[in-house]
Amino acid sequence: MKKILLAEDDSEITKLLNLHFNAQLYNLVACATGKEALQKVASESFHLILLDITLPDINGIEICKRIRVINFHTPIMMLTCDAEETDKVLALELGADDYVTKPFGILELMARIKALIRRSEQSQLNEIKQKKEIIHKNISIDAEKRKASVMGERLELTPKEFDLLFLLVSNPGKTFSRQQLLEQIWGYLFSGYEHTVTSHINRLRIKIEPDIQHPQYILTSWGTGYRFSE
């Protein structure tokens, strides 16, 4: 399930998108103000952000700018009006990935959302694959040899344990929900098996944490998921 944040004060557009976003494939989180959108981005993870330029409290371009200060990866699609050509250019320069002009066709919007999410996920995957070796505190990971060690002592990891550790260490400080970890490590066919992530996290902690009761590497983001220490 792809989680999408919609910042839009037009209730008719919000209703339209709610009707067309398949509940089995998408979780649409809607808000009507820029302030609420920024709060959501700061506390939750999303696969894509749909951002209206003309929000009542904070201009959508300013919101885009603020989001990019704390979030480099999540794709942002702007919803604009015909007369806002300069706004479109400015939004793209400030970090937006695409824009759709109102009124828009719902099928085209859905297709562009799918393409943008797919491109974003592939880009992040390529970034991770390019990292041959990562050293973080006392942990060393060699992606090519699929070898990980703590304090120079090699860890005995299963393939999924290695993939999970490599993903977390590659993104220090970034919180991944259990669902996101399932999708990236196990694939969409395992949707609904969040306990698989929990059990693998517990096994990793046993293998790398000096004190399992007070983890210093793999941390819990309460109510959300897990992150690796910064």
C-alpha cells in the first residue's frame, strides 16, 4: 500500500481523489492547510506528496521549500492553476518533481503518480546499490561481499537480515515503517506480515547490540517503525 499525503483545501478535489484511490493500493491522508501538511511530513513517512500551491495559510511553494530541508527523497507533485506558469517553474527549482494543472484528468493524474513513485523507489534502490562499503560507528558492511562485522568480528546473518541491516545503515536517522521494510526487503507479496519485520529486527539486535535492553544501533520510532542511529 502506497501512502500519499494530499494537501488541498478544495473539498471537491479531495472527494474525487478519495473515490479513485483504491483503498487496497493507496492510503490517502488528506489535510486542508499547509501547517497540518508540515506536521504530517515531520511525523510520518509517505511515498508521495500531492501539494496544492494555493493553500489558505501557507503558500504551497513555501511548503515545498520547507519539506525539502528535512526530506530529500519523497517525491512532490504540485497541483497548479493555468495562470501560474512562474509558480510552476519556481516549484520545480525548489525541489518539486512534477506538477499537474487544474482541472486535471483523473486517469492521467493516477498514471503520473504511479510513474513518479516507481521512479523514486528505483532511484533510492540505485543509490543503495552504489554504496559498496559502509562504516558506521563500530559496524562495517561490505555490500559486494555481503559481509558485515561489529568491532572487527564478522556477523553470521541470513540473506534477509543482511538486506535489512544494509538498508537501515544506508539511511541513518530515517524512520522506516514495518510496511515500508516489508515492501523493500520482502516485496509486496508479504503485505500484512509486519511481525516478520519485528522478528528480524529482534534477531539483528541480539547479534549487534551490546545491551539488547538498551539498543544503541537499531532504534524504535514509537508508533511508526525503526531507524538506525545517526
